[in-house]
Amino acid sequence: MEPDAELVGAFRRGGGGDKTVGGGLKVCWDTDRDRAVDTVHRLWATEQRQFFDACRSEVLPAIQDAGRAA
């Protein structure tokens, strides 16, 4: 998987300079779809939460009524 050119450009313009960038993707496969979904939620639930918290901390301060996200 290759990084998105627009995101890499924003990273570089935002101070990332010539740092190495990479793209990634997590995959979970099982013969049973529901079991695969349960595994994903069990293994990566905290990463989803950390991602949401990071986005919220960057985006919401610019919104007039940040209380709507609570």
C-alpha cells in the first residue's frame, strides 16, 4: 500500500520535511465473518479510540459548539 500523495504533501508542508512516510492497513480474516469482526474489535478497539480522540482534539477546537460531540 502506498501513502496518499495529498496526505504526504500535507505532512511535509506541516513540518514533516523529508521524514520517511509509509502506508498501512490492518487485515483480519477468518472463515467466519462474525468471528473475524469480533477479533478486530477485540484486538484493535483501543486504536480506534485513540484515532477518534486524536481527530477530535484537532478538529473540535475550531468548531464553535464543541459540546455537540460530547
